[in-house]
Amino acid sequence: MKLSARNQLAGTVVSINKGAAIANVELDVAGQRLVSSITVEAVEELGLEPGSAIVAVIKASDVLLAIN
């Protein structure tokens, strides 16, 4: 599948925490933790489970930066 989004990060599903409607899917992307909130229905349709290879596609109008 071709996408216009340029921010595509290959990774692996680490864990899935399902709620009533939304699931938090924790990913390992080159040693970095990334969490995506998607519907439980999407998790099931995609057949996601720990160990699944994924590509996180990030499309955002704003990216905030902070220093500490």
C-alpha cells in the first residue's frame, strides 16, 4: 500500500491494553516506546497481538517539542 504520509516507523507490538472501546497498543520502534490508541475493533480486524510486525504511520498537523 502506498501512502502520502512520510512518517512511517516500522516496529513490533509489545502489548495491547483493551478498554471497552479503545485499545492502547504499545510498540517497540528501534528500541523506542510508542503508544497508539486505536479502537478495539481495529485491533481485532488487524489481528494485532504481541510480536506482530507493524508500521506506525504518523500524520499530524502539529508536533510539540519541550525541553526539561
